Amino acid sequence: MIVYFSGSGNNKRVAEKLADLIKADIERLDDGQRRCFFRDGFQAATQKTVAIKQLTKDLDYYDDIVLVTPVWAGNLPAAVRTFLLNYKDRLLGKRVWLASCSGSGEDNKEIVNKAIKCLSKDFEAALLLSDAELKKAKADQKLQDFAALIARPPSC
């Protein structure tokens, strides 16, 4: 299952491409807020949480969860932080993957550690794309490689 949050639509595109490649169900994290650059950035920078709508799909049904998120103000968006904190107990026995598309791509590698801190466990792997890669279709091979990792059976 792919759970994604997107402000500009880039991470939605990443989530949809991954869902197509691995034939996964997909669900959008919804905080019910209209996007506002200043509020969203402040909430991310100060590591706030916000109310999010309950997922419509049951996480217990899935062995693998792929979280797709932007990076705002060098941090997780408030809705993503809320998801990780609220659902971390239900994610503990699963393989969890992280994908992100942001202005800085791989330069935002610290976001992985920030997400691990919220989740209290490591990700199987992380994919950090830049907006420029996505817009020029340079991300296609990276997405295919990441999808192949996810599709591999768990190691013993």
C-alpha cells in the first residue's frame, strides 16, 4: 500500500507511478486544510502535528507500506508527522519504505532520520528525488529500481 501526502502534486505523481509499477493500493493523507505556504512551513519547521482524516484502507491488510512525502522547511509536513506518530504501532511489524520528491532531492537526506525518529524504526530503503528529476522524467529509472526493491520478497 502507498500512503502519500502532496502539496504541489509532485509527490502524488511519485505515488501514482510507484503504485502502477508495483500494483499497489494507494491512499492520500488528508489534513483537510487548504495549502498555505507560511502556515504549512511553520508547522513543518516547528514539528507540529495536525488532525488528519482516518485512512479508508486497513493497514493490517498490508505487509509493505510505502510512505511518499515532500520535505517542507527541511522537515516532514505536519500531516506526515501525524501519520507516523498515530500509526507507528500498526507499522512496527511491516516493511516500511520512504519516497520523497522535493526541491533538493538527495540533499534532503536528513528527512529520513527525522521520519525514523517519528516511526521508531528504520525504513527498508529510501528514495529521494528532486522536482527537476521528476519534471524531466529523469526519475523514471530511479522509480523502477525502487519498485524492484519493494517487490523483492523479505529476506529471512
